[in-house]
Amino acid sequence: MFKTRKEQKELSNQWEKFSIQKEKENLVIAGSDVRGTVYAIFEISDRLGISPWKWWADVHPIKQEKLSLEFSDKNITTSPSVQYRGIFLNDEDWALQPWVAKTFEPETGDIGPKTYEKIFQLLLRLKANTIWPAMHPSTKGFFTIAGNKEIAQKYHIVIGSSHAEPMLRNNVDEWKTKIYGDYNYFTNKTQVDKYWQDRLDELKSAKNETIMTLGMRGVHDSKMEGAKDLNESISMVEKIIQNQREMLSNTFKKPLKDIPQAFVPYKEVLELYDNGLKVPSDITLVWPDDNYGYIRRLSNEEEQKRAGGSGVYYHISYWGRPHDYLWLSTMQPGLIWYEMNKAYQNGANKMWIVNVGDIKPAEYDTELFLDMAWNINSIKSDGLNQYLKDWSAREFSPKISACR
């Protein structure tokens, strides 16, 4: 409930905006929507010294005799710089999935609702709102495990999918060649369309928020099957996107502009786009980095006028050629800061997704990335040292932070 007309005007019809005010001896918390209110609560939690990594990294709050919150002008009002902010769980077969199956969620034997609940709690503490679920061969598809989409709905987490998984399908687990045939739109269009439509039908009566990845690659991280050359690939991907959008419109009975959609020109798909592939204006272009932290392409002046805007798909963990980096978080924070600031200044404010591998050991870089997504001005060009010092003080104590 809004306390004043001014507060109501500031928060009405806003996306995830919140206000924390001091009124005499009371603390008044208000959010423009459910997530905004939750973020306000976790903002207070963070300012009191409780780490978002309390569960995932066993960070115990430091005992304090007196707690205090500092206000400027008796009011904290803030909203996100980037609309959709989240993580891509990936390469989970090295640690997260085996640990979950053997230790944390043996009743499911996989990354199920008990695990995703902890992941979603972490996302909300980090003021994130989007998940690209785990999708390696060791893991069952997100929607095939009972309770997963329900726990996402409970925590108001937006469900998307990676560059290789259009229409919220997990191809590695869900596409059965012996049943469906080849994952080839040139030769097997009917089965592929039915495969995509089945997921939309499943979601039609659900209340989940989603972002639909459009286009088509191979079953996993490979190029689309069947095309003879570049021009044939471009022509077919354009037809696929048109068909996918017709499915979305017919299934959800709403204008396409009201159905969040994304196109991720990752690896060979960027070559298609740069050679003339047409993507409808209301689809968000999610630009990838080169797997090593350097964003390959950003929206030019004309692309910045697109209704769907643009975003970034970024790596702080990577498994693939020519070099992997999974066991240590080696992405330089200064590079993350520079590249993401550059992206934001070039209009990439619709969607930021970071590939975190299986979450550990990328806690610091993950939080840095998501803090910038929430407030692009929160860290100045000369502020990374102080950011690290403050982060270390919260995670390990001010005494240890002072020794760095």
C-alpha cells in the first residue's frame, strides 16, 4: 500500500522499482511490483551485512550489537538499469549436478525444485530476475522435472533458454532422434514444429513469465543442420523465426510485442546476421562476447532504434575450444566493468545474461555483473578496488579485507 500520493506516483506502473523511507520511527518499504518489494527487503538485508551468498558460500553474518541503516534525505528510491538480468547455468556436469544428485536432492536425482529454490533465492538477493536453466547431457530438461516451473512461478523468476534452445525446449534431453527423426528443419519441419508447439501448449495454462529464444541451431552448441551454404542458412532462419512467431501469437492470443522474445547471434549465427539476416524489430538482440569477455558486436545507431532493444550474453565461465576456464574464476573484473559499461552506453539495456558455469567459484564476478545490471552507475571507473574491499569485508570480515 502506498503511504502518500507522491510515493504512489513514483512507483505506479514502474518495473521493479522500490522505495525505502524513514517516517519518524518507522521504516516504510514499498515496491511497484512483487519483485520490487522483494528487492527492497533484500536491500535492507544487504545493508545490514547479510551476504547474498549466505547459503551458497556459507557466509555467516558477523554478529553486531547495534544495527543501523544510513539514509540520504530519509529516502532510498531505485529501479533497474537493465530490464532482464540473470544467469545461465552451464557445464553443471562437473560439480553442481553430481553434488545435487548424490547429496542435496537425491530424491530427484537431478537439478530439481529443491535446488532451483536455492538458486532463485540467490537471484533475488542479487536483484536478478531471469534464469537460463542447466542443459548439459547430465541434466534432464527443466520442464520435465515436476515442480521446476512451479518454483519459478513462486519466486517470480523469468524463464528463458540458451542460444541453442529455441522455444524453451532442452534439445539435449528432449529431442529424441529415434522418435522425432533428424533435428533438421529442411527435411523434418512437421516434427520440429510439433516439438516446439508442445512446449507452448504446456505453458499456455501456466502463469510463468518467460522470454522465448527464437531461431535455430543444432541440437547442442553446433550450427543448424541441412543448409548447403550461407544464403540458404539465412533464408531458412528467417522462415523459422516467422513460423515461431506465428506459433506464439496463435498460442498465447496476444500481440507479438507483448510476448518477450530474444535472438542470440552466438558463434556462426552472428555471421548470418552480419550477412543480412533480418530479425523483426520487436525481438531483443542479445549480443554475445567471444567467450573470453570481449563483446563481439553491439547495436549500431540504426539498430538502437529497434523496439525490442538489445542486450548481452556474457561468459565468466567457459568450456570449449581453444581453452576452458571452469575451475577458477579468471575473468578480470576490470574487463567486465569496461565491456558492460560499453554495452550499456550502446543501448544494451534490455537483457543481460551471464554464463556462470555451475555457480561456484564465480561468486565475485557474478555479483559484480549483476550489480552493474541493477545500477550501471553503482561502480565508477576508479571504484573497483573499493568494491572489492567492501565485498571482502562482507564475506570475510573487515579485518581480513584490510589485509588484502
